[in-house]
Amino acid sequence: MKKIFSNKMSFFLLAVVLVWAKTYASYFMEFNLGVKGGFQQFLLFLNPFSAIIVFLGLALFAKGRISAAIILIMDAVMTLILYANILFYRFFDDFLTFSNFIQRDNLSNMQDGVFDIMNFHDVIYFLDFLILIAIMIWRPEIKAFKMSKKMASLVIVSGLALFMINLGLAEKDRPDLLSRTFDRNYIVKYLGPYNFTVYNGIETAKSESQRAYATSDDLTTAKNYTSAHYAEPNPEYFGVGKGKNIIKIHLESFQSFLIDYKLNGEEVTPFLNKLARGEENMTYFDNFFHQTGQGKTADSELSLDNSLFGLPEGAAFMTRGQNTYQSLPAILNQKEGYTSAVFHGDYKSFWNRDQIYKQFGVDKFYDAGYYNMKNENLINLGLKDKEFFSESMPMLQSLKQPFYAHLLTLTNHYPFILNEQDASLDRGTTGDSTVDGYFQTARYLDEALEQFINDLKASGLYDDSIIMIYGDHNGISENHNRAMAEVQGKEITPYQNMQNQRVPLMLHIPGKEGGVNHTYGGMIDVMPTLLHLQGIDQRNYINFGTDLFSKEHDQTVALRNGDFITPKYTSVDNTIYDTASGNTLEPNEQTKNIKERVEQQLKLSDQVLYQDLLRFHDLEDFKKVNPSLYHYGNKNSEEGSKSQKEGQ
Ligand code: GP9
Ligand code: MN
């Protein structure tokens, strides 16, 4: 026993095991990480080690008591990271980020109640510290602690190697974990709280440095572009939706090729097909495209509510969650007194929604904490759509009118699994399980939507609201071209792949007749369209899109990767096609001009986000959103029963 703690390596290893043990214990006692299956369990067991070995290993380069003292300091740093996250999580169901320190709103909310959320059992998070101090006092041999630099370096290298292995295994289970981030919960589940903090620190430093040197002059180029690109409202539509509720329904991963598609002679989405024919006074835009990048759902939300593009890498929702925005929910609130709410059967930290919605001025966020998330209600990423819609209905009805409500479905999401009792259509028969399942989950979504629209009618909301239905992005990627060729009965060429990036956009506007509208457009065009329907001129906002109903609407649709489509030309990887026939064309002056404009549009939108330029954009009739006024609770919290935004 005496020997065990009398050399440097054994003292170090003891410290590693102790810090690992409390971290691992905290996973079960404090956090709800959603660990599924043996592989994720194994990663959970493994993930604290790499950071602990590297952090504590740095002490091995020092000698004697100093090296033991550095171990204690490093232990204290990690204890601080862990315990601060534990307290923060008890308060907000989320992990602590550096932005929380920059912005301080959450932290100041926490100040008063911090002692109430401390528990007696919290002593276990400090025990290791006490044990190590006791050994330092008890073992005089510590004075003689020595280790070769080579050995110390080897320890650090093995810590780093372990991190690479950990990351490799994590990416196997969850591809693009670090490039897309998804959710802080995922990073902690796969890489542990210490690696998460380091990662978050690097990301925050990167975005702060891009922001730091920007001035209001940088905004001028973007402002000049959007002013010149402005499209006059169409008087037939301007203001027709003034004061009406807006109910925006997100069809997860829903592509337009499903509309009117028949699987074994049976319609996959009979209800949506009816809507697309113009029934229920729906206007169906059949040449509408998603413009999302790696941020997928998050990019679609960003574009729809801000008329900005997602970023070329990662999700702006994650990396630009602290930016200033001039978002549709905030504008509708300030100009027309709208209450805004988002409904989603997933946890609020996914895509950093709980932070960025505050910047958008979203008054209420009904996340998983408001729904019955019992196991049989869940499939794929979260709550089943039918359950989601029916539980949302009373919450929707409780909103102060007029409201701007956004409901995000989830069942039609990769891996497109459905329980037998929920399936009313056979699976596809291509042998590709993603594609085959897609039809079933799309049918389920179609049924859920029909039920919801019926409920809206029964409640009287339907007639008095603008209803907008949209698909957020493709559900079937190019990895499934073989099966898709079978489904569509044609080869999936680059041109056909572009055709497949169509997602439905449908608008029910009270007093307007439905029908099919062939205008080409994309997600950045939605905000200007909705503003003009409200009778709010879009001219002064930094919007990269234009009103779909305007006679001057720009029908060039830029995709996030720089490809584009217009009624005449399609450009994929710099090859130009005739949009109608799919035949290749030689590039001409016109296509070169369009290409340049597309590149400029994407570049300027990126600058607005990277440099946080909207903070310089003062508008006479718009007050900057103050995120600290918004609190999102859950059904049990106080905030659940009272209005979530202060002062409402
Ligand atoms: C998660 C959901 C899905 O909450 O919105 O996001 P996606 O994977 O489609 O980007
Ligand atoms: Mn999505």
C-alpha cells in the first residue's frame, strides 16, 4: 500500500482513476445523455480518459511536490468544469458554454437559486481532491517524484491517441459529430465534458475572432446588395394576411417527388396530394427548393425566418447562436403584436435551439419537456408526429392571438423506422432500407398532418390563419442513387439529383384561392413573402430572398454548395443544363452572370453571419432583441404555466 502512492506514476494513475470515477458517476446521477446500446455505453465508459490523461499528464514534466501540486491544480480545473456543468444542467437541462459567460443572461438567472440546487451527495465530486491532498501530506516520498521527459511525453501522446480513437469510434456511430455538432448533449455523450469544454472554447474563440474586426462599413456591401435586389410587393397579396395567425408546419425530410408518387399502385401521401392539387385553398409551389447545408433542419429554420443562407460548414444555429438577428418572430411581434411559439418533440438543446430562439425573439418554446416522452411515444429522433400534433393542439389554442406558430415534425427522419401498428403502407421493395422505410414514414406523416388540419378546422383556427407547409430538406441522399433510380424509373444523374432537391411549399391564405404556382424559389424567399402578406414592406431588412408573389421576384435559386437552378438553366458542379430538358449546354454570358450573382449572394450572406453584421444594422422601427428576457421552461416548471417571455 505504502509503495503504491510513493512513485510519481502511481500517484498520477490514482488521480486519473479518481477523476474518471466521479465523471463516470456523474453521467448516471446528473445528466440525461440518451445513451443507447452497448457501443454507446462503451464510449461513455471510455470518453473521460483522454482529457484526464492529457490534463493531469502535464504535471509529469515537473518534479517533486510541484508535480503533485500541478496534478491537484488540474484536478481542481476539471472539478470546476464538471461541477459547474452539473449545476448548470440541474437548472437548464443543458451544458455550460463559453457563450454563457459572454452573454451572462443564463448565469445571472441562476445566481439566486444556486444554493437550492446543490445536493448533499455533491461531496463525491470533491472526494478525489481530498484523497490526493491526504496522500500528499501522508507520503513524504512525493518530494522525490521524478520521471523522464520521454516518459511524460509518452503519457501525453497516449492521451491524445486515445482521444483520436475515441473520436473515430464516436464518428462511426454519429458521422460528422464535430463538423456539424448537432447537440451539446451528443458531444458530452461521445467525448465527455472536458473534451466538450475544450472544443467549445476553440469554437467560441474562432467565432469571436471573426466578429472582432468587423465594423458597420462591412454591412454596407450586404445592405447595397439586398436593397438593389429588392422586389416590390404584389398589390394583390400585400397585406392580405394582416392580423391572421400564421401556422407554419415543418414536414421533416419531405421531398416533392413523394407528391403524387404511387408505390405499388397506391398513393404514398394522399392527403398532401389533395393539398397539392389546390384543395383546401392551398397554393402549392412545385418549383421550390431547399437551400440547406450541413445544418439541415437548423439551416432551413434559419433561412425561413431570417432570409439568410446557412453557412458553408457546420450549422449557424450552433456556431452563430449569439449573433444579433432581425428575425421574423421579433419583427412580427414588434410591428403587429404577434406572439411567437415553436413546438417540437425533441429536446431543446438540439441544434442549440434554446439559445438561438432567444436571439430570434421566439416567445415560447414547447420542446420535449412539454410532451409525454414515454418510450412507446418515440421513434427515430423523438416524439411520434400523431402524438406530437394532438398534444400540441391545446398549447397552440392557449396562445395569445395573433400568433406565429411553428410546428416541427420528426417521424419522417432517417433511419425512417416505423412500428408495425403505425404503418398503413407496405415498405418499398428496392432492398435499400432507408428508401424503403421512407415511404412508410412519409405516409405516417401525411396521416398525422391530415389529423392536425382537421383539428385546426374543428377549433376554428383554420379559416382565420395563414397555414404554411414545407419540407425542410432531402431525406434521401445521393448515397441511395441506385434505389432512387428504381423508385423514379430513371438514372439519378447530377441534373436529376438537382431536380430531387425540390421540397414542397404550400400556403393557405384566407380569402385566396388555391392552385399550383410554378414560380421558382427557395427558403430565403419565405420571410419576404410572409412580411408582404402581413403588409410589412421588406425593403429595409437585410433579406437575401424576394417575395414569391412579387412580379419582380428573382427566380434564381442558389443552393448552399453554389449550384443553382432557374426556369431556364440548371448548374451542377459548373456544368450547365437546360432546366426543361436536362440537356447539357455550353456556358454563356447569361449563365456566367447568374453564377457570379449566386456566388456574391452566398458570400455576402456568410459575411453577415460570420461577422455578426446585423448588430450594426439600426432600424428606426425595430428594437434589438434582448435574449435575457426569454426563458423556456417545461410542463412542470413555473414558466410552463405562465408566459415564457418576461412582461407578457
Ligand atoms: C432534431 C430535428 C432533426 O431536433 O430537427 O434535425 P435534422 O437531423 O433533420 O437536421
Ligand atoms: Mn430535418
